[in-house]
Amino acid sequence: MAYRITEARLQRDNAQRERILELAQAQVAEGGFAALTMQGLAEQAGMATGSLYRYFRSKGQLAAEVFARASQREVDALGEALGAPGDPTRRLADGLHRFAARAWESRQLAFALIAEPVDPEVDEQRLIFREAYAELFANLLEEGVARGVFQVSQIHLSAACLVGAIAEALVGPLSPPARAARDVGETTLDLEQVSQALVQFCLRAVGAPLFTQENKK
Amino acid sequence: MAYRITEARLQRDNAQRERILELAQAQVAEGGFAALTMQGLAEQAGMATGSLYRYFRSKGQLAAEVFARASQREVDALGEALGAPGDPTRRLADGLHRFAARAWESRQLAFALIAEPVDPEVDEQRLIFREAYAELFANLLEEGVARGVFQVSQIHLSAACLVGAIAEALVGPLSPPARAARDVGETTLDLEQVSQALVQFCLRAVGAPLFTQENKK
């Protein structure tokens, strides 16, 4: 009987933890990691701030978990695009378009994940996830080189370059100043311009044949 | 008289501040930002930890200043290479070689600047300095496009891509695991391989004519 009670509590704890993480991610999507405070989150979750620390030992750990969950979804989405059957050049272009489009759909969250200054625990996760992205690109580059469509001498280094180029390309357009400029109607790059330029940069960089206008999706 | 005493103290304070920053940078160059503690630094400087806070209000602020000074030297060195007279393609290649070589000379410091997980104050400086780097590349791209040697449609976005590609290319080779592997004699990329691959990636990405073996420096 004691065992059953423990199990029930464990389940409740897990559900509660899950709910907190979802609330936390919503806050980050709304106002970046800067908007994520233990006190604000506790209020939203209807619990005492002290109780929140039963689930997450620090704000840094909580932020790192929010980061990792949101980033894993992006890695999965990119992996699906890059791992699809078909021509490696097309898959690389599709993956980049998709990555940019997903970032564009949730700019505040994307900026928070890519570049917002935040606790070192999140920086650590950034390094880990950048390797996960690089791994996906390395697999595609390897396949493309084997099939003679990419010309790359250092696969892993080039994969890292792609990860860096993509992240940095998005920082500016997703940044708070760019979002503010857009809100007041100033001309800024739109998603199509950003992702076209990014695709051009990356395809050339790996020695891939460039898409012509008509075979572009 | 009171004024003169104040001035003398100001000078002493500045000299002391300078000395602390140099000691701090030496610690970061030796063990990364992780090795930088207010207590350790105070001991080295021969002062009480409390006195250190008269000069820097927090470890984050101190780390940010160390970061900014070291990064400014890199920006200046890169600016010199990219701003030299001559062919834009050659200047881009030279700038990349130089940047990689400088990072290689002081790997621990370079890794700390580029990627070590650290206080948000340093992350903020990273964003600022990445824009400074991007500005240098944008100027060169603009000139190269005007002279018909680069083919780039979005200058600023491509400049950002270059910054990201370069930083990310170096993270792996400079990272603690790579340094450890090298120390025990495992085969890892050497500086020449890294900078060759990086130059190839970046020159292609901006549509520049690639160097052939003989006109390469």
C-alpha cells in the first residue's frame, strides 16, 4: 500500500513537472529567457516559489531544460528534412527553408534559443545541440560527397560551418531591434529573402549545384 | 591640494584596475572563464576579495571586460587583414588564415571567447562583437561585389553567415576534448587543415574565385 501511494505521488510529480515546463516554455516564447523568473512561474503554476525548487534546483537548470526540449523539436524537424529520400542538394535546401520558417513562426523563442544572453547552463546545452545539428549536416554531406553532388574536403568542419552560418544568419533578423523595426513598419528582410540568401550561401559553400529558379520549390 | 590627492588616487586606481584585468586575462588564457574566480584573482593581486569589488561590481562584469578587451584585439587584427589593399578574395583568405592562426596560438583563450559557457554579461558582449566582425566582412563583401569578384545578394546576411561559420568551425578544434585528444597524440585536424577548409567554405559561399594551389600563399 505504501508502494502504491509512492507511485501515485511520482506520477503526480511528473505531471506537475511537465506542466511547469510547459508554462516556462510559454513564458520564454512570449518574452525570452529574460521573462522567465522562478517567482513569476510559481505564481502562474499556483504554487509557492519554494515548492518550485522541489522540481528544479535552480533557474539555470529549468532554463536548460526548456532549451533542450524546444531545441530537440528543431533537431527532429531538421533531421526529418535532411534525412528524406532524394537529391542531397534539394534536401539541404529544404532543410534550411524549413529551419528558417520554423524560426520565423516563433521569433522570440527562436532568438532565445539561438542567441539570447542567458545562464551558463543554457550555453552548455547550446554547445551540445550545435553538435547534434552538425551531426545531421555531416551525414548529409557525407552522402552528398559519396554521390558526387557536394565537394567538401573536411566533412565535420564544413558541417560545423553550416550550423554556425545558419544560426548567425538568423540572429539579426530575429533580434529584438529587427522585430521592433518591423513592428513600426520599417523595411527589414522577410523570411523569403533570408532563407533564399541562406540557401545560396550554404549550397555554394559545400560546392553543390545551385538551384535555378524553375527547379526551386 | 585635495584635488591633487584625488587625481593621484584616480591614477593609482586606474593602474590597479589595469593590473587586475591583465591578471584576469592570464587566468582565462590558462583555464578559461571557469578558472576566473574573484577569490583566486584577489589572492593573485594581493588584495582582499572585498577590495576587488571596488573595481568590478561582479564577476560577470569583470569577465565581460576581459572578453571585450581580448575580442577587440581580434577585431583589430582581422580588420587590418580585411582592410589591406589588394584583391578582395586574397584579403578574405588572408583574414581567415590570420584569424584561425591567432586562435590556434592561444587555444584556451580563443575557446573561452568563442564558446565557453559563461555569464550572460559575456554572452551580451559576444553578440556585440559578432556584429563588429560582421561589419568588417560586410565592408569587404560590398567592395568585392562592386568590383565584381564576389556574388552576394544579401551583403549583411552573408557577412553574418561568415562570422557564424568561422566561429563554429573553430569551436570543435579548440574545444577541451580536441585539445585533450591532441595531448595524448590522437590525430586531430591541424591548423593548416582547419584554415584551408574554412577558406574554401567561405570563398565559395560568397561566390569568389577559389585560389589554386600556386597562387595560394
